[in-house]
Amino acid sequence: MKKLAINGGQKIKTELFPEYVTVGQEEIKAVERVIKSGKLSRFLGVWHEDFYGGEEIRKLESEWAEYFNVKHAIAVNSATSGLYCAVGASGAGPGDEVIVSPFTMTASATAALVYNAIPVFADIEEDYFCLDPNSIEERLTERTKAIIVVDIFGQPYDAERINAIAKKHNLIVIEDAAQAPGAKYKDKFAGTLGDIGVFSLNYHKHIHCGEGSLVVTDNDELADKIRLIRNHAEAVVEAKGYSSLVNMLGFNYRMTELEAAVAREQLKKLNGLLDKRLENVEYLCNELSKIPCLKIGKVRKNCKHAFYDLPIKFDKKIAGVFRDKFVNAIASELMPFKLRENEGVAIGSGYVKPLYLEPMYQNLIAYGDKGCPFKCTMYKGELNYSKGICPVTERMHYEELFSMEFMLPSMTKNDMDDVIRAFNKVWENREELI
Ligand SMILES: *Cc1c(COP(=O)(O)O)cnc(C)c1O
């Protein structure tokens, strides 16, 4: 008789996990207030009082800045747009290189390409999966203009070492904190550790407003540039009396009053949602770390992790089976979250493929069909997007790492006990997978 569900046995969990919804009456009231005002957005793309947007936008920006203890918070319509603004403000352009992690959501690297700068991929840390300072140092050239660090899964990057490298070489640090709202490095919030930080408010993040983002910085000059890029810079610079035209090609990255009103309510909930998430992580880690083939929950010294995902390293030598087989067997024992049935069971192998292995980098086709910006004559460096350039990233993706979302704040102890039972069942019956 087969025991494991993947082989036809009984599943551990037969009902959906409880729905994870962070919006409610407060957000309904906020949206109602905006709709009744009749002004769903107040932005004007010219130099005018309304260049800075409406009341909800301004309040969200000041509340966000206060919460995260940073001078400027600038609302935009996605973290992708926010990253584009950040690279634009850094001054990077054709001929320049931007060092970035390959183990992240695609937009972290695309942000460089949007300004015709070349993404140079450095490897990640074995334990924390963030950019490895040693690998960054190996990738530095006289063309390097910025470093895009990612607080991946909610783990703050090695701010002390990477900021020191940036300072020494006069580079801008852009921190992609999309997965790390509320995480901390010592007493400083993730997102405020570099020169510019970018948060995300998309549906899948800790808190959300549909789509949206806040870009934060303590630097007045960078803040000005980001606000210009958000809102049709080229049509504003002259009247605003702005002299540098570098990257002052503007977009419409404006957030609406509706999203800002929802985001303001969501910010009030961040603390409680994060506490619950961390409590759940602790409960799961206590039990799952007893399984010999798993390494789970490592947090950088003096840091608070935000656990957007719960990353787990898998030792196939100890398990005697491949990671993907093990993870698929766990998934078969469990069920999706209610309302997210179409996303499947919330566990997956390998996170994203190392970005440089995607077709755009392999074929050097981005703008048009002639290789721009990779083969631009202004670029004097040597591209290398070959398999093998970031061995740790590749090993994590193809062999060792998997991640799951069973720490979401809607999970009860009983739900987590089912998850723990599923892991123990698969571990104890792993011969069935060979
Ligand atoms: C979600 C995410 C983004 C993009 O966020 P959007 O708001 O959807 O544009 C960027 N970087 C990382 C690491 C993310 O997780």
C-alpha cells in the first residue's frame, strides 16, 4: 500500500487553507471617501501645485516617510516603475553598468536596461540569498554606476559591506525592498538602507492597494529627480528651473487617489500583519528544522526578516531524493489557499530562474532587433550572460532552494500542524519517492 498522496495515498489536508485578505471595511470607507470627492487623481504633468498630486497621495507620502523614518516617500504606480525612477535618478545611461542580483523578480534588472545601461549579474550569498559583497567587488569596473540590491524573501541585504563598497567607488545603491516592508538592519528599516529604496504594494505583497509603490530617499536631489521622472519630466524641467537634463525623460508613473487611500489604511495594518507572519514562521521553523534534510529560517545577524516567503534549503544527500520530488510530494499532501485556488499549493522549487538565462539576455534582444543596448558602441565592456557565471544562484535555483507561504497571517496553528505533518510524512516515507 502506498502512503504518500503523490502515489495515490490519502492527503493530509483536504480542505483549502483559510483565505488571506488584508482589505476590509477600512479600505471600503477610504475608497468611498475618494469617489465621493469626485477627484480620482489630481496630478498635472506641468509645473503647477498639482504636479505633486492630490490630498491622498500627499498624505500617504508623508505617513509613509514618517513610518519608515525617511525624508522623502514618493508614490508611484508599481515597484517596477519605482525601480525605473531610481535608475533614472542615479544618472546611469548608455555605456554604464549596473550590478544586480540575478535571483529576483525580473524588473530589478530590467530597470537598468530601460536607461540603456547594462545589467551585470553578481552572485548571491549561500545562506541569505542576497547579493554577495565579494562577488560585487569582482564585478566592479570603471563603468559601474549603481548597485541594485534586493532584500530577497524579506531578508535585508548586507548593508554594512555593500554600502562601504558603494561609498569607496562612488556608486548609488538602489534597494529593492518590495519583499521586505518592516524588515530591519539593526534599527534601520529595509528600504532606507541604501540611497534609494523601493517598496511594492501589489496584490501579492505584505500590504497592497491593487498596484502601487513608494520610493524612498533621504537625498533631496534624488527625490526631485524621481518626482520628475514620475510625471513627464521633459515638460516640467524648464518651468521648474531644473538644469540637468540627464534622464529627464518623463513617464506617467502616477498613483491614483483611490490606491493612495487604500495604501494609507494598509500601512496601519503592516505592523500587526508582520507580527503574525513572524509568529507563524517561528512555529513552523521550530518543527520543520527537526527534519534532517532541511535548513530553514536563517536570519542575518542584527536583522529582522520580513518573510515574504519562507525559504528552505534542501540537502539531497541527506534526503536521498531530489528536491523537486520531495517538494512535489509535499504539495500533493496539501491544498491551496481559499480565493487563490488557481495559484496552486503555496510551495515551489527554486524561486526564479537566474535572470541572465532568460531569452532576452541569451539573445541580446531588447530594444529593436539590432542588439540595443547590449551591443551599443558606447558600451566598452564585455558582456557575460553564460551559464555558470553565478554558481550559487544556479545551485539554489536548480537543486537546493524551495520556498513556501504557509506562514501567511491567516494560517491557524491547526493549519500549520497539517503542514508540519505533511513534511514529516514525506520525510518518513521518502523511499517511496526513489
Ligand atoms: C514584486 C516585486 C517587484 C515588482 O513589484 P510591482 O509592484 O509588481 O512592480 C520588484 N522586485 C521584487 C523583488 C518583487 O518581489
